Amino acid sequence: MASSKPALARGASTRSLKGEENTTFTNELDGESAIDSTTEGLAKTSLNGNTGPTKRPTMERRRSSRKSISAEIEHARRIVDFGEDVDDEGIASDEDSGDDSPEVPYAFAFDIDGVLLRGGTPIPEAIEAMAILNGKNERNLKIPYIFITNGGGKLEDARCKELAEKLEVECSIAQFIQSHTPFRGMVEKFHTVLVVGGEGHICRDVAESYGFKDVIIPGDIICWDESVVPFRTLTEEEKSHCRPRDFSKTKIDAIFVFADSRDWAGDQQIILDLLTSKGGVMGTRSKSFEEGPPIFFSNPDILWATPNVLPRYGMGALRMCIEALYKEATNGKPFKCTQLGKPYNATYEYATRVLTEWRALEHGIDEPPRAIYMVGDNPESDIRGANLHGWDSILVRTGVYKDEHGEPKYKPTTTTDNVLTGVKWAIDREQKRGGF
């Protein structure tokens, strides 16, 4: 990606974050992320299933009539899920593109919670900000953008539909990245997987939509043997979605934490049982603690913004709890995991490819953007990752970060009150640079 900032340095693939000196990550902030080699190119997977350039749609196709958002989502789903060579005839746009909107040389990437939504409710300025990017500005410019969130727990098309309704825009899964979206690249590596987090069985549905063949959720294990989690009683609704089997004879190849846990105690117990097991089989115990399945976390955020006056604990906090318990159970053995999500490099590499293809698909722009503006509310994830990846960063005050916290450790390009003032600042900056 062309950038006015230096590219992320390439070097060692392991580095501890503050407070994580005894944790071994396989996807780190400095250097070529090991996740790429671990998953044979997870971060390099493009929307159409290859890593080559995207064919620019013809202007005739770009001028085709508006289609419904459901048709657009289905089009994008076919590209992402099946790698089909799909003709882009009729891809949706807000208006006929024509030649009136020039090829804008910059783009945006938006976090969602704390930037566009708070507790599922639109932040007031977000709707106007999206309208500006979709052409309601003094020059009628349509400015490319994608969504990149550490949230998850639902199918991408469901999240897109929700976001479209709340922000009054069209939203395609071809421009939408959840924290677990890059897990698609691991389907061929692992057959039987434990998927943790989210409401009920929804994350199982998500994993199966990605192509995972044999997906287990914690409820399946509890339904098989309630003594595994003695203080957890499944409801009849939960039992109806369980798929119990003899897990003393089932080898679980990997653990994927897709979304925030709804049962911290039970999920931690099952995860730790597997991490300390012989070959991923429940009810066994390894002497070396080197035989358990690998574990992947999609979201490193310790805190996230909700309607509550204070931030709430997220998946990053769960990982820290599991780490502490693992070290206690193994007499201090270092905890090993693979971490995705912002600020990690694999997620930003993946996002760069998604944005590049979205600009070509929807906006007919072949050249890489000269600047990408990441708009986020969390200095530890949004701002840190953007800075490390050579993007410009805009920190907003509508989420995790507040002025009373003091100057953030990871300094943004600018700090603004909300997403609207941030978008206007970036557009004005680009116009002064000689852009559009």
C-alpha cells in the first residue's frame, strides 16, 4: 500500500505487550505477523479468493441501476465465501456514479462501537458523517470507506443490515470486517473446532458459514457432561441447539474465541481443560502441557464502550483471566495464543486488501489510496494499530477515550469530539493537500 508514512517495520515476530511479558503471541505488532505463515496467508486473502489485482469494473456497469441491499449482500457473499468469478453487473450504489465523482485519492476506515454506535444506538453525528461520505457534500464526492470492528458474534450480512438501518446507508459485507472475519482463512487447517462466545449457537452458525466442517460450542460439552461446569444449568432453549457426543473420544483441533463470552466461568473451565489436555480430548491431562490445541482470540480489547457510564470488560480481559489460570495450573508455563483484531498487523493487512478491492469494485479506483484515515475511540487498539500500519488516525471522544484520562499513550493524528468533526477535518486536510 502506498503511504506517506513509513511502512510497518519487518522484524521479529514475537513481542510482549505491556503486562504480557510471559505471554507468547504468534501475531505481533512489530514485523511480519506470524499469523500469515500459520494460516498460509490469512491476512493476504482477498475478497475474490486471490491476491492479485482486482479487475476494474467498467463505467457502464458502474452506471447500472440501483439494486436492493439484499442483492448487494448476496453478491458480496458469493465473492467472499465461495471465491466465485462473479460478474459485478448491478452492484449497488447510492446514485448513478457517472463521471461526476472524481477518483478520490484517500479513504476511511471506521470502528463501530463508540464511534458510530453506542450500545446499538446511533451516535447523533454518525448519520450525517456517513451522508457526507456518500456524496452529500459541496462537491458531491463519494469517498470510499470500510468498517473494521473488534466486535463480532453475528453473521456479517446480519451486522451489515443492522448497520445500514441505523446509519441510513447501504452497507455491503464486501466493506465490512468483524474481528473474526479473518478466521475464514483457517478453514482448511482445522477440522473439529471449539467456537466460544456470542449469543447461544449464533457463532456456530457463523463458523459454519465460513466453511468450518465440525463446529462445537461449549453447550455441546455441558450437555454431554454437566459436571464439566457444575454451576451452569442449560435452559431448554439452549439444550435444543446442543449437539452432544462422547467428547472423551473427540479430538478438538483448535479453539476459536469468536466473540465476547456470555459465561466467563464455564467458558474458561472448558478452554483450560482443553489447553491442558492430551491432544484436545476432554477429560485427559497432559504431563508436559504441550499437547493441547492452539487457541485463537479475535479481539484484544480489554475495555469497550456501552451505555454504561464506565467502559465494560471485553475479550482481552477474558484472555488475561485464562492466562492467569493457565499459569497457575501449569506451574508458571508461558501461555501461548494467537491474537487477531486491532491493533494486530494481520487484521490491518486484511483490511488494506478489503479496502483496495472495495475501492475498485464500487468506486472504479485502481490506484491505492495515498492516505487512509482510521476513526476510532480506543487508543490501545484503533489508534495504535493505525499508527503502526502507516495510516492516519482520528481519535473521537464518544467512546472509550475521554479527555480526563489524560494524553493517550498512542497519539492520534488528531483528536475530535465525534465522527462528524473527524470526517470534516480529514476532508479539509486532503483538500489543502491538493486532493478533492
